[in-house]
Amino acid sequence: MKKSATPPPSPPPGPSPAALERLARERLATLEPQLAARGPYDHELLEAYCQVWARWRQAEDGIAKTGQMVKGPRGRPVVSPLLAIASKALSQLQRLGARLSLDDLIADTPAAPTTSSGPVVDRVRLAEILGAHPDTITHWTRKGMPVVSRGGRGRESQYDAFACVAWWRQQGGGNAKEAAQIRRDESQAALNEQRLQERRKELVARDQVILAGQSYTKAWAAKVRALPRRFVEAGIITREQEAAAATVCRDVLTEIAGWKTMADVARAAKGKSSRKAKARA
């Protein structure tokens, strides 16, 4: 007899979509005046940041209620899927926060024991975020890592995740994976900026530059070749001297054609200045 399929586990409880929207609005109301006081900022980017922050807060609140392990489909404990959601949201928040310069905002904000600039986590969760042992978090706390509220008598210390990540980076924290991610983000940002400049006609494609340069070169080369004839027509040289003048013009064009770098141009200009100086002497 065929066994019935085991129903999948129900998702861990968390705030409703309405609550998620409320969290994003509250976060926006907190950050918007601070950013506005500092100068112009990208409002759409800030809204995206607040939406991700609300998702982080929702996941962290769910983890706080259900724990990091939940009951799986066979009744066995499994890792809560909220952990993956929270970790992904944190990564997005760090990138969006960097584009909004929120690290500077956090550094400029006076520390207060009852408020925080980012999600509040305990020592174990902060250790997972920073890829360290919980005992290392305790050691860093003694060295000055910011704490929202200190624990005691069975209570865990609470940490502002963003402030702690900023402090950790200032102390030289990081790893090869994070450095590679930063390089990829910077490369992508540079590529996006280049594409934007192309759309705004601030940056011209290489092929167009080469084509324009070739057209310009052909035009002034033709003018140089026509100089001997125009000198004759103007009475500057005789008809018999036209051939010699044409040879000089070809030599000049051949020399210019040999310039491959700006160093070649500089040497040619320096040689011309030296000849002028000798002529004056």
C-alpha cells in the first residue's frame, strides 16, 4: 500500500506583510531626517534599504521566538530557514548601507544604551555574522566593540549588528570572500557608471573615437600635402621649388605617422624646441 506523502513543515511564525510594511515605514521615518540633514541622497535606494531592513527584523524576530532549530517534517530538529533569510538580508543591507554611507551615519550618531542603528542581536548571532567564536565576541567587547545593553544574571548582552560590523572593519576585520565581493561590487558599479555615461553621451565608444580620429587625420594630412601648391600660388616659392617642398611635407607626415605614444610626441616637441633655441643662438 502506498504511503501518503508527509506534509511539509509549516513555516516559522513571523510578522504579517502588513507588519513588514510597518517596520519599513518606521525605519524610513528614523533614517530619512538624518540623511536629509547630511545632504542629498537617493530616496529610492533608502526605501529599498528599509524594506530589506524590515525583512531582516522579521527574520530575527522569528528566530528569537522559535530558536535557531525548528521541528522538521519527520519531527526531527532542523536549522530554521529564517537563518538563511536573515543572513541574506544582512549581506544586502551591508551593500545598500555602504552606497548610502550609513556607516558614517552610525559613526556620527552618539551611542545610547536604549537605541540602536541596526538590528539588535545576541552574542551567538553576532558571532555567526562575523564568522567568529562567541568567546571572541566577548574578547572584542572588552576591547571596545559597541554594546547596546550588557548582559548579566542569565541575560545575554545585546549588540547593534551594523555598529559592530563597522567597528570590526575599522579594526582590520574581513576575509578573502568579503574582499572578493567588494571587488565584484566595485567592478559592477564602474561598469554601470560607464553605461550611464554612454547613454548620456558623456562617454563615446572606442570604435567611434577611432573612426573620428581617422577622419580628422586624413583631413589635415590632405591639407599638408596641398601646402607646396598653395605656396606656389601665393608666390612664396617658385614652381621649380614645389617638388622640394612636397618632399619636406611627406617627410613630416611620415614622422608623425611613426608616433605611437605620448612619449613620442613629447620627444618630437622637445626636439623642435631645441632646434628653435639653436637657431636663435
